[in-house]
Amino acid sequence: MQREVFADVLWLSAHIAEAAVHDDVITLTGQLERRSDTALAVGLTHRMDGVVDAVDHLT
């Protein structure tokens, strides 16, 4: 998931953020350079197959 959203789509290091999964809810944590990237990352995560919710703890 991290590679798909952060590296393949946003062209950022896949290690710039963490994704924790519990009961098909993904919590994103980490620090991105642009606030627009955080909104995009959360939106893309919401759209992934099997994801019930995405919790935004990105800064």
C-alpha cells in the first residue's frame, strides 16, 4: 500500500509515511512536504480495494 500511494502515485519515498492496518481501517502517519499530498494520499487510500476507512495522522 505504501509503495502504491506514496511512491507510484505521489513520487515520494515509500518510507516517508507509515500505514497501519486494523480491521480494514488504515491509519496513515508521517510527515509530507506539502499538505496537498496528505489529502491526496488519504483520498487514494480510501479508494483501495478492501479499505473500510482511512485515518489521517499525516502532517
